[in-house]
Amino acid sequence: MQGARLHRLLWIRIGVNTGSIEKDILHKYGGPCAEGLVESALTHARMLEKVGFEDIVLSMKASDVRLTIETYQLAAKQCDYPLHVGVTEAGLPGQGTIKSAIGIGALLAQGIGNTIRVSLTGSPIPEGKAAWDILRALNLRTQGVQLVSCPTCGRTCIDVEGIAARVEQELSDITVPLKVAVMGCVVNGPGEAREADVGMAGGKKGGVIFVKGQEPIMVADNLADELIRVARRIAEEKAKG
Ligand code: SF4
């Protein structure tokens, strides 16, 4: 990634977007485009360079996902300034989160981007959660619970959706990295459950709890309670190191 300078305490972020590109640049390229966004940002960067300031972060956002990706790819080729990545004005949390995950995620997966911002209409709380989820999905942040849960099918024996929601909610205070799997049957569930730090596979009567590296534990009832209890114990052990 760019940005060996980012550890410094004082830096200036230059932010341009498709609505703020200078008229002469817009005219040159015939409208908003990746080249225009990068040229606009670098023009401002050169102004700061001229007065001896080089601790600069560039942000060149568009609401269009493809344009966002193209722009940051181009910027990464043309300069080594740290890049603040995001899809601006992405919309309401449903569609906006998907657009942000695709745009930011595609760039981060290529090693492009040093800081990120999810821009959603409404409360800022879903923005922070979405940003964390994007980083967690790419294994760039591992703190907290990473939930694996199956999509359910005709084999499902338990309330996967309800248990997964409960696990996510009740273990949301855990800060150590912890992979928890909630799988709906003992046919295909054990494979994924075994790969997690702790996982469960639901059966017609009770189910099985898997703790990484240990023998499976048969549980007759209160499967979700047992999963949460074991997950907490493992998290505490991890926290102690
Ligand atoms: S783990 Fe079992 S219940 Fe879940 S989707 Fe796969 S086969 Fe269906």
C-alpha cells in the first residue's frame, strides 16, 4: 500500500469528487472521469508541495462504483501519496453498504487504500459497522467475532437465523479475534464448524459443538446457550494470551 508517511501526526487530506472537479479539467476530459479526478487532486497536491508540505492524503470520490475503482487504481499508479478510499453519497444503508463494500473492498483487495470511509444516508452508526465489516471480510481487521452461518436448506434442523443473530448480538462486546460458526445440520455443518474457533451443527435432537482442535461435544438441548458459553470461555482464554 501507499503511505509510508501516514504514521506522521499532521497531514492534510485533499478531497475532490465528481462535483468539485475544476471547469478546465472537466472541459479537457469532456466530463467527470478518473483522469480528471486524479488530475484535480494532484494539482492541489503540487500546490502544497511547492510550499514544502508533502504529508498529504488524497481522496477522489465518486458515487459511481466503477469510476471510484478506476480513479483510485489510476492514482495508485501516478503517485505514492496515501489514499483515503470511499464511495461517496452511496445512498441508504442497504444499497449503500453494498456499493461501499464493492468499491472499497475491490481496492483494498488490490492493496490500494490507507484509510476508508463508508458514506451512508442517515445515522453514522451503520457507517462504522459497515467499515469494520469490510475490513473484517478482507482479514485486514480481525478483532471481534467473525460469524459464519449457513444459508439454511431442506436439511436445516435448528433456527439458524435466530441463533446467528443472538450470537452476533450477545458476543458483540468481544474484542479478541474469534470465528464462530452456526450451521444448520450435521450433514454438511461439521466441516465449517470444525474450522471455526467454536462452531455448532444442529441436529434433530440437540446438536454438536466443535472447539478447534478438540473432540466434538454432543449437546442434547440449549445448543445456542452452550455455544455462547463456550465462545466466551475461549475469548477469555485468548484475551489472557
Ligand atoms: S449446513 Fe446443512 S442446513 Fe446449512 S445449508 Fe448446508 S446442508 Fe443446509
